[in-house]
Amino acid sequence: MDYKTMYETILEEHRQVYERLDISSMQKFIDEIKRHDRIFLIGVGREGMATRAFAMRLMHMGKEVHWIWDDTTPNIGKGDLLIATLGDGQIGHIHYVCERAKEAGAFIYVVTGAPSGRTARLLAEGVFFVPAAVYRGKDDVVPSFQPMGNLFEQCLFVLFDMIVMTLVEQIPGLSFEKMAGRHRNVE
């Protein structure tokens, strides 16, 4: 496949995902983020990288944000939000973390390309379904010629950025300038 055909096909896949996305579901996810001051996030692999980038922007917004795998992550409990990204909905150690967080009283939100996965079905109080092909996924999503979970991972990164931009519009007094003021200043 030549370069032009490849990028046009990828862009078309993205267009289909964004058009199939349930905007009201995305707004529910946004509303939950607005309701919580303390947010914990977890994800692995490439989708974890997109989630970690999202965590950074939430911190820039002024939220107290913790990445589950960091040594400095405090205890989680009632009133906290755990956002877990797991493309195929079947990642064992993320399911385990969600179980412990739920037992501690946290609100569990799963971002997935497979809402039929056990974590979304059994533990999530909120599910944000990104209808993009995921590695080992079985749900009705936009198919992709790309390998494994590329489409989900790419769309996740862009959607998280769009969610941050929407939060800035919806939260009074928040601006990109205020966010920039919280950017790391030791680089």
C-alpha cells in the first residue's frame, strides 16, 4: 500500500469511529470527571501511554491526579474516581486494581473498545465506549487494516485531547493559559 492510500485509509477509519461515537456517553464521562477532584488512572501499553497523557492534562487543569503504577500514588477511596482504559476489556491486573478500588469505595469508569469485557460488565459504574478495533476485541466496532489495537489507541489519544478541550469550555474560569501555568517548569 502506498503512502497516500495508507494515510487516507487511516483517516477514514478515524472518521468512522468519531461518527459512531455516542456523544451523550462522552458527555457523561466528562460530567463524572468534573464531579471528582481526585482522579486515579490506569492503563497499559500504547493505550496506557494515551491515558498517561490524559492524566497529565487533567493535572494541568488543577485536578489531583495519580497514576496507579507510581510509587507516590496514595490510597484510593470514597469520593475518588478511577479511570481505567482497557481496550479489550479483559486485562487481568487492571481488573484486579478495579476490584480493589471499588472495594475501597472509588467510582470506577472504564474506557474501552469492548464494553462486553468483564471489567466493564462487572465492575464499572460508567463505561465510555470507543467503537474502534482493539486487540482481541469481539464487540461491534470500526474494523481496521492496522495491526492489533492501533485504531483504538490512536483514537483514544485524540478523544482524550478533545475531552480536555471540552472540559476547558465547560468549567468556568478554566483556560489553556491557566493550564499552561501548571506545566512542569523544571525542563
